[in-house]
Amino acid sequence: MPITFLAEEPIYIPDRQAIRFVGVVEGGHVNCEVTEEAVLQLASEDVTVPIPDLLEIFIAHRAEIEALASLKLAQQVGGGDLIITVVDTERYRA
């Protein structure tokens, strides 16, 4: 099932150490998250960065992160509320 990502601003979720972004599938919302660690992997960073910088890294790599979330959605089985979490970007890269 194809997903369309909304061009909304990403939101940092401190207690999950993740960035949330939203997509739409068949008329329903899909909450997607990418962990701070995965975002830093994309930027080849191995240190913690301030949240504004982390969001900038997310935006710079948004297309790749959304592609990874689409891949995870395609692998998802079952229905109901969907939450897609991208944890490790390295294993999804071609």
C-alpha cells in the first residue's frame, strides 16, 4: 500500500529520542518515527547534537528517511493503527 508523506514539520519526541513525521495510507494517518541514532547515522555523526541541529539533519535526509519508512510499511503485516519506526538506517541501504 503506497504511502504519501505530508510536508508537515517533524516533531522531536524527547522520551522516545525520536523524530515523528506523518504519512497517509488509504485515507488514514500513519505515524512514523526515526530514532535519533538513525538520523545521526545518515549524517555520519557519532555524537549527540542539539535538537535544532538534529531536525535540520532530518530535513536534509528526509527523502531517504521517508523511503525507509515506505519500505518498512511494505513489510508490515496486519491492520489497525500503524506506527513505523526506523531504527537502523544501515541495514536498509542498498
